Amino acid sequence: MNRDELRTLSWVAAAIFAVAAGVWRPRRLHWTALGSVLLFAALNVGAGIYVLNHFEDPRWSPGGEPPLSAPSFAGTPVVGQFLGPLDAALNGVVGGVNEFLAFKRALPIAMDFLAASGWALLVSFALAILAASISFAVARRRAADFAKYRATVDVLQEELEQVKRQISSGNYAGTDPAFAPRGQLTATDSP
């Protein structure tokens, strides 16, 4: 993959993750956004490391410049046979220069990926603060709702205890004739 494909891959993978996680957990979109930004940062770091590990690859050369080559002195008449070690040394130097030039061409590309990762990490810091505050607000609202439901349950339990006490004391008829046992209606309660 070339530089543009690596860049596109990191954007597409982060977008696919955001959509998939957003569909899977729609109530946690703030954490999904943070995760996709962190995935984007990780993919860019991976791309930068990949470029630096394969810096001799001709994909990172903008114009496809051919590598340098050393002239051969072994074919020189009369003294060519004595210049063989010089050829080997010169080829080693030119090989080192070629590696340096390849690294020099690959370094800005790798730094582009690492810079994109740095910006994504900066954004993720702000998103982490936002996601944590949203989660805190949601947890606080749930705790308030739970306290409200708990208070309602406590009130209902107290009313149930009062009804149980009235039933156990035999005082359940009270003023309501609907609760009086059969055969114990008074004259004022008759139809």
C-alpha cells in the first residue's frame, strides 16, 4: 500500500468502528467517538512505524528516483586488479548513502502519520473529558431516579404495614362498610 492508501485505511477503519459501535451501543456514543479517535491514532502510529521499518521501499520516493551506483575500477587497464578492494569499499559507502537518502525520503511521510496520530491523541484527551462528564451526569441522574423509586417503595411499604396492623387488630371494618365481615352490618349500613 502506498501513502494515500495507508492514510485512507486509517480513516475508513475508524469510521467503520464508529458506525459499528454506534449501532451496537447507541446510548454510549460519547465512548464510541473516543474509541474511534483512539483507533485512528493507533492506526496512524502503526503506519508511521511501518514506513520507518520499510524505509528502503521505493513507494516512499516521490519521483521514483533510482538509487546511486558506484563506478567500478576493476576494469581499469593495468591497475584494475589491484583496485578490487576499492570497489567493495566504494559500494559499501554508496549503499550507506542510498540507505540514508531512502530514510530521508521516508521520514517526512512517517512524520505525517505520527503528526496525525498526535492530533488525534490531542482530540481524544478532550473527548475523554467530555465522555467522563457525560457518564458522570448519567450516573448522577440514575442515582437520583433510584433514590426517588426507593422513597416510593418505602412509602408503599409503610402503608402496607399500616394495613397489616389494622387487619391483625381486627379493626379493619373501620368506617367503610365494604370491609365489614358478613353479618356484622349495622342498621345504618343496611341497604
